[in-house]
Amino acid sequence: MAASTGFGDDSSNGHDDEARAIEIVLGPPVESDDPEKDELDFSIQKMFASGRYRYDYRGLSDLDGAPVYLVVFSPAAEASQPRPAPAASRTERLMQEVLSNSIGEVYIDQRTGGIARFESHLTRSIGYLTASVSLADITYEQQLAGGLWLPH
């Protein structure tokens, strides 16, 4: 008898699907920022850093013909938001502010548990020193290739 993955098998229920979908979005912890870098360092793990968002499981959906779990996210309370390292660059601080003020949707492949797509939209204008960001829409897609999820 095969072990249950919790995805799409008869033994899972809506609550199990919701818990597993949100667990996938949260992923592993993010390493601390490198204060020597002054470039944009973006990853799924940084996007969904612990404490950044509140998650709401919306159920099963369809993405390009594949069954997916749909999870929407919105900014968590400011006190729980991840903070950049004290020596983080201005670029890193601005990116953290943009990510922490975004809403969106995550599409999780029901069969594998991989994040197939996410969309994010800035909720308000962000000003930081001499820069201002008033529009930031992010769409990130991955595809399964050889057992690995790779950027599409």
C-alpha cells in the first residue's frame, strides 16, 4: 500500500488540503540577507517569508488543465512582518516593503505540491528615500520538468 501524500487521494479532506497547501506556500526558512549585496535578490522563499502574509485557502481550481489548490494571501499584521537585516541595502529594504504590502494568489499543483504559479499586486504606493513604487505586479510561473519545478 502506497503512503498518502495528502494531495488528491481519497484519504484527504478539505482541512488536510488547506493545511498542506499553506505549508507548501510557507516553505523552508529564508537565510539572512547578505549586507554586502546591493542587487535585487528575489526568491519564492523570500516572497513567502514566515509572518509576511495571512493565507486563505479557497479550494480546488484549474490551471492550464491541471488541478491546483488556490490560496490567496494578504499582508499580515505589521508586527509579524519580516524585517531586513540592519545592514541591508536600500534596494533590499524597498523590496521588503513592496513584498510586505502585496496581495495575491498562489496556485499549488494538487498532484505534486509544487507552486505552479503565483500572482502578486501592490496594495499601496511605497516611498523610500528618493524612490517611489506605485505599481508592482509580479507573476511567477514554474513547470515540472524531470521531477523538478523550474521557472517557466
